Amino acid sequence: MGQHTDSDDRRIPVGISACLLGRRVRHDGGHKHSRYCTGVLADYFRFRSLCPEMGAGLSTPGRPCTWSTATAACALEPPVGSAILPT
């Protein structure tokens, strides 16, 4: 990745999930670092890091959940066989 200063940075600003930049913000305390994003695309785009889950107030690490459509409204329910942990 090339070095860019604010005055000469003509890269396109793009929002990107913080976990793709290597930040440990996933529900399991990990990340999903994308070397393609940070090593190739970063020469063309100026990344604006965000984490939708943390922005919504979820903790890291957090409880594992899956989406359920068993009710009229979608709800997060723990996977089969897992205990419900206090938050």
C-alpha cells in the first residue's frame, strides 16, 4: 500500500467494515482481515472504517445467535443446544 498524505490523497472515500481491515470487532472477538482490501484496493480507495454491530451497541465478543423467522417478526435466538447467557 502506498503512502498518501491528506493534501495529495485523491483516492475515493469508501465505507468498509472494520473487521475487513483487521480490527477485532467480530462477535467471536476475531476479525476477517482482507489483504486484498488493505494491500490492493487501498491504493485506489480511502477507507472509512465502521462496524455496524458495535454501532448498534452489541458487545465484542458477543453471544452467538442466528436469525429466526418462526414468529411474525424476526428475532435473534441462540443456536440449538446453546445456553442463553446474561449480557
